[in-house]
Amino acid sequence: MQHDQDEFDRFDRAILTTLASEGRLSITELARRIGLSKSPTQARLRRLEDLGVIRGYRAILDPIRLGLDHVAFVEVRMFDTREASLEDFNAAVAQVPEIEQVHLIAGNFDYLLKVRTADMRSYRRVLAEKISTLPNVSTTSTYVAMQAVKEPGIAPETAE
């Protein structure tokens, strides 16, 4: 369900902006930072969760410290781009843990994948055994990232 940005006032946007960067804040601290009391802050937070604007909370792990510092972006061209074929690919690609992100693209190729592995050898194995065998894959092109300049997540516009 999509929501009109106008339905979120400055307090809602302040909640979203604050939690996007510091998801473990207590309700009391969140309320203090946005300038509301605890009860209305809690009610707004629950509403944003119920609407699905806040989808969940998670820890952001450092992939470098976990030994996963090889990032490749992969262009995927499909044999068949009919809806059923795209759905088959979407279901299969969701099962590959090394693939962090998948985007359907309007352009010269069909999908752009972000793949994270330990090293080039691991990436080559994932490409050969997992990505190339996904349904309806025709060709792939790989681009290796040299450095992550800005990651992770999104930051909603700040409250006015």
C-alpha cells in the first residue's frame, strides 16, 4: 500500500529520520528528540508500523569485519521478459543469500544485482553455480566495486 507523503507531518518525518539512523532509541528518548510527549510519540510510532512505513528493526552488520568485502554489481539480461518469467526469476533470486539487492531495470539489461562475497573466487562460484543458473538468464556482465562510498539504507527527508 502506497502512502501520500503529505499524510505524514513533521513529527512523523522526525520519527522516521531519527529511527533510520538510530533504531534502538527508547520511546522516551525518541519523544524528547522530536519534541512530543511519550504517549503521542508511541501512538505515532505504532501507526507508522501498522501502515508498513516502518517495516521492522534490525542490526546493521559490518560486512568488512565479517570478511565479506568483495562487492560486485551484475547486469542480467533475460531470454524471456514476460511476467511469468520475471516472477520465476524473482522467486529464485530471493533464495540466493549472497545477493543483497535485486532491481528490475528499464534499460539495456533487465536486472541489476548487488552481490557480496568474501573474495573473487567466491564470487566466481556464486556466478557460475547460482546466478547463471537462475531461470531465464541469458547473459550477465559483472562490475566489481573498488570502494563503498555511501552505504547502507535510506535516510528520509528531514522534518522541516
